[in-house]
Amino acid sequence: MTQQAVINGIRGEVRVNEPMSSHTSWRVGGPADRLFKPADLDDLRAYMAMLPANEPVTWVGLGSNLLVRDGGIRGSVIAMKGQLSKIEMLDNDQVCIEAGVSCAKAARECARAGLVGLEFLAGIPGTVGGALAMNAGAFGGETWEHVVKVTSMDHSGGMHTRQRDEYNVGYRTVKGPEGEWFIAAVFKLKPGDTEASSRAIKALLEKRNSSQPIGEPSCGSVFRNPEGDYSGRLIESVGLKGYCIGDACVSEKHANFIINKGNASAADIETLIQHVQDRVKQECGIHLQHEVRIIGEAC
């Protein structure tokens, strides 16, 4: 049962014991101690500033690429869906995109402005903040290829501007200053043809819709591709397409997706992830690393 909590000076919405199944694309996850939906950036800074220094904080965008265990999340969850959603076109073919903007919207708006380079974001079912946090990529493109600088926030609500070279970026990994979360990023793009970019985005979406289980609860791709191969191919090669634990099933359409058939628990999904890793390791000698974030406590 959730309820609205009122905190003096905070204008956003605070919910206590909020089920994370309502905030993740897998539709699973136990309760968060508190879930905060800020009214705006100033409200977010005020909330962060009032938190105890030892309060755990978890930021969530659209809830894709995220598995929250059935025991839930301690501390505060910052829910960015619908927040920090501005896109500003700058000089010199640069664009500032806030962390709450969906990747699909970022791709479309840049294309409309005649800027090319972020079309691949249309294939990522998350927010720009999440894409920055994991160097998300699709169809040959990666987020940090285009980053000039970022704005981040620390645990006390302090704001920082950091340059690209302050981060160590690799395949689906980004390491930078501890205890900071992305608020916005400036991307350097190239001038191009709006209609051509829009056609490219449409083609990417058609490819995604034809090859992935769109419309079924999933997190997107579960595993990173090992060098020189594809996780989906390896999983299919060991006969796990369609394999289920409870209502958690390896997709028949794309083996690097695990879908919730309706009543899966987070434990079912996590157990299936481990089973897939074990089988591929045993039969192919390759350890598949999951790119989905697994957080929270087990029951």
C-alpha cells in the first residue's frame, strides 16, 4: 500500500513503500522505502540536500535495463520519468539534453533540427541519463561517442560540470567521480539532412520491431555481446530459446531477451539469468556478462 508523504519545502511527490513493479519494464520488483518524483531541478536539489549523508539513493528513468529484487530497495529512489525533459539546441552543432529525456525523443528531436549522429538512440528503450550511465548503444552507435561534457549532481544536491575526459568509458561501462548522477549532457553532432535522418530512425525502429519482442515485458538486451560474437546466438545455440523458470522465459523471438509472461518474480528472472550464464559457460566456454542492472534485496 502506498501513501503520499508530505515533506516540508518539497513540492514533488514522495511515496513510501512504493512497489517498484510499477516503475520497471519487467513489471517486477519489491517496494522502495521512498520514491520521489521531483517537481523540477530545484526541487530535486532540495530533496537531495535534506537527505542524511548515509541515505542510499537510486536513480530510475523508464525502468528498462533494471531488475529490482523482490525485497525492494532501501533508502530513496529518484524517479526521473517525465522529469528533466528539456532539449536545447546550442551553437556549433551541439545540443544539451537533460537526463530524463527518452532516448527515442532525443533521436527524433535532433533529426528534426538537422543534426545527425544520435539516430541509434531510437533503438534504446530508456532515458538519456541511463544511456550515459552505461554507455548504451544500438545498431553500431554508442552514447559517449558524441559527449562533450556532462552536468552531474552529488548526494547533497551540489551540481558539477565535468568534461568527457574525466570519465573512463568502455563497452557498456562508464566510470567517473563516485556518488554523482547525470543531470544533462552536451553532445557534439554533425549537420545533416532531416528527412534522411528521419528515414534512418524509421528503418532502425522497423528492424527493432521485427527482431525483438516489443510489447512484452522485458528489460531490453540482458547480456553484453562477447567480443566477436553475439549473446543471442550463443543462447540459441545451447537450446535455451523459449526456456522458462516460472513465468520468466527466454524470448522465442530474440534469445538475448527475457520476458515476463505475466506472473514472474524478480527471483525467477535472476535465476533464469544465472541458468543461461551457466549453460553457455558449460557448452561454449564463454561467460556472458549481464548488462542489466540487478539491484535491491532478495526476500
